[in-house]
Amino acid sequence: MALLLMLLIFSASAQVVDTWAFTSPSQRQAAMAIAGELRCPQCQNQSLLESNSPVAVSMRHEVFSMVEQGKSKSEIIAFMHQRYGDFVQYNPPMNRQTGILWLTPLVLLLAIAMIAWRVIRRHNRGSRP
């Protein structure tokens, strides 16, 4: 019974192992770089290389296959973008839907600068004799 329990515990932590055979080291390097730039739609904060979810494994294999077919990085990213949307990219393109993602940090930075300027100005007025 103890042996069965140990086997069950160790099998639960097993992970998927990718064994993709590339024809050249440069193809492997290119495929890894592209997969590292794409986000897993299921895990949200992991790249395709970091995630072992079924969706990420499938997407990673698709990237590897496309690299082997000789497709360029921009073609592969465009394909993934078309299939999975803006979310798949860590740096989504600037358009109407993603504009808030790009503009919010700038607006917050300007708001913080204005508040700091007012606080400093008010503090300087109060310290004068």
C-alpha cells in the first residue's frame, strides 16, 4: 500500500518533456527565441517555453514546426496573433484596443508628477516666513 501511495505521489508531479529534434542549432535557437516571446493564453504570465499546459505545448510545437518550414519570425508571430489575438504577445501592437495598455502608464506618471509638484509647491509656500 505504501509503495502504491509513493508511486501515486511521484507521478502527480511529472511534467511534460519536449523532445523536438531540430535540423540545426540555429533553427533551435530561433525557435526558442520566438517561443520565449509568446505568452501562453492559459497561464497568462508564462511564455510558451515556461508553460507546460496543453495549449502551450501545442503552440510551442507549432512554432517549432514553422521554424523548420523556414518561416520568418514576423510570419510566425503574425500567425499566432491571428489565431490567439493580441494577448499572445508580451508587447502587443499599438492600436485602438491596446491603446489603454500603452497610455495608462504615461497618464499615471504624469498624474504622479503633477501631484508631487503641487505638494512641493504647497510645502514651499508654508515654510516661507
